[in-house]
Amino acid sequence: MLKQKTAVVTGGTRGIGYAVVKKFLENGAKVALLGSRQETVDKAIEKLKEEGVQGEVAGFCPDLNSPEAIAETFSKVKDTFGSLDILVNNAGVSARESIYDYKPEDFKKTIDLNLNGVFICAQAAAKIMKEQGGGVILNTSSMVSLYGQPSGSAYPASKFAVNGLTKSLARELGKDNIRVNAVAPGITKTDMVAALPDELIKPLIATIPLGRVGEPEDVANAFLFLASDMASYITGEILSVDGAAMT
């Protein structure tokens, strides 16, 4: 589905991001996997090899809040693979602090990565995609972007903002043949969720009509669809992948 396409995936070393990298490679894409540290990037690439995943993959660890570092990295990706067709803005951090204890600097750290990093990467990618004649930008939102959550307000605030950025960029970049969408995962079996005890998991599952938590592959499938030509007339959408959960 992505043959001859080049994709950049931020936060691609584990969880949903790793599943997206794997799914894209399996569908013919060349992938630049971005992580926060070279060590985790190298481990992710080695894991792909161990799992027998074929395809061209390269790893980078730029500061997502540095426009200069991102522009340089994306230029390297284009030079290495010949194009930059798909950007998946997946990197992010969650938060659980109470409003009574929340330090402004911690609130800012979440916004910096979850929102400002998405903007910086989208801006750099859009410039390359415009020159190429088009492309696809996909952002990771969250089910809490629709419902909020009872603590860690920076996280849902950042994801509400990602939704607004997604819809606005879709309207702005459509004329340049750049589609922009977001995927909003629900409760997904990442390492953090998998480590939770049954007494915490079971009440969560009870809120999901489909009766299970999502797998990273469930979310990766949504990214694959939106990145592919099958979604060529879809832009400005926030696709929920949450089993119809409401919390």
C-alpha cells in the first residue's frame, strides 16, 4: 500500500510508533525512525531485524523542538531515500499531575513535545512535500482529546490542540496536495498499559463496548489506511480507534 513511499515516524522506538514503523515497512515504505536517544533507536532497528521485517529503515534522534535539527534531519531523509512522502507525528508524553500540584514548567514540557514538536515537524515536512507536489501528514491524537481526563490536564489540552492544528493544516495545505489527518487511539496495550494489574485493567475494559483494549497494530492499521492512496480524498479528519470507549 505504500510502495515507493518514504515515511518519517517520530516516537517510533516502541508502542504505537514502533507498530507504525513495522506496518509501513511491511507495506513497502522506506522508513526513517525517530527516537529521543540513539540507543533506543538502534535497539528498535535491531528488533525489526530480529522479527524478520524487510525494507529500508534509518534511525535518527533529533530534538523535536529544534526547527534547525528537524530541518537538517528531514533533509537527510530526503537525500537518503529520495523523497519525504509521509510524516507521522507520534512522539509524545502523557501526564497525571493534579492541578493543585502541577508545576508550570512540567505543564510546558508536555505542551512543548506534544504540540510544538508536532508543529515544527509538520512545518519542515510541508516545505519538502510542497516542492515534491504533495504528501501526507498524520498526527497522533487521543481519545482524551474528545473527553478530557480528570488529571494531568496538559495532556488532553495538547491533544485538543493537535486536533485543531490537524484541521487547520488540512485546510491550509490542501491546495499543495498535502493531506493532514489524525488518529485518536483509545486504551491501547502499550508497555505501560500491559504492566497494569488486572484490578486496574478490568474496569477500563468495562468502558469499551468491544470488550478489549486496543493493540498497537489496531492503531497502526489506521495510520496505514490514512497514509495510503485509499484515503486520497480524506483530509482534516480525526479518526478514533478506541472501540467506542468513553471515560
